[in-house]
Amino acid sequence: MSETTPRAEVLIVDDTPANLAVLSSILGAAGYQVRPAISGETALRAVARRAPALILLDVRMPEMDGYEVCRRLKADPAAREIPVVFVSAADDPGEKQQAFAAGAADYLTKPFEAAEVLARVATQVALVRQERVLAGLRAPVDDLLAEVAALEILLDGEGESSTVAASLTRLREQANLLRGLLAD
């Protein structure tokens, strides 16, 4: 990423203003665009208006906890692909398991270590970007396979040469190999 390219937008959801300020400061200093939300309901409305690249989500909030917010996000086709990183003071394995069961991509514990926050955010944002690149490659491979199938149908019964048949077979095998690599 170049110096002039803005970093991804991160929605930070926490009912404690001090936590919002700390995370906003860490991410803002690293060039991320930060949007704060003070409640789960506010976060859901913010995501509906404009999807961020990533959500940092507090576990314990009044009215709607982070688990419920995450479940609602993952149930929404427009938001389900947004990675959610839970943020909690609890370092309890049971709470972490509950977070991942709700759809979390990662889990951070308070107090925050700036380097860890930045590393985990950067990793999740990079994963999303790579998935988008791969998704963009899958469609042309699928189109290629469809074209090969169409050519095979057109040539079937036309006395196709063994050379053409062999070429189509190799082309189909290579496209399927590429599809498999993209899926992995």
C-alpha cells in the first residue's frame, strides 16, 4: 500500500468512551479511517449505511451484547463477510469460544497492546482483500470451463480430431486445477 493510499475503514463498537478513544487513537495514527459506535444498535445502523472493512466489537455492552450484534451481522447477507474482531477484558477460553461460535474472525483482550491491535487489524483487512482478488479470479475460470463444455458439445459428432479433443481435455484439466487452487 502506498503512502497516499488511505487505509481501510474500521468500525469500533464499545460502550466505554475511553476504549473508543484508545482504539481510535491507535488505528487513526496508523492511517485507518475510524468510525466509532457506542452501542450494538448504533453499530448495526452504521453497517447498514456503509459497510466498513472490519469491525472491532466489545463483548459486554448494555441492551445488546457483542455476541448478539455479531450474530445479526452474520445473518445479514450484506454484512456477513465483514470480519469481526471481538474486544474484551475477559481472557476466558469459554468467552473466546462463544465469540468464535458467533462468527468472530479474531479476539483481542484489554488492556490493548498497540502493536497487537495493528497486527490483527492488518491481518484481517489483508485477508478480506485477498478474498476479493480470488473471487475476481474465480468467475473467469468458471467462464473458461463453460466455454470448454460448449466447444465440446459443438464439436461432438463433428468428427473432431484427436488433437482438438486432447487440447480441450488439457484445457479443462488446467482450468479445473486452477479452480481448485483458487478454492484452497
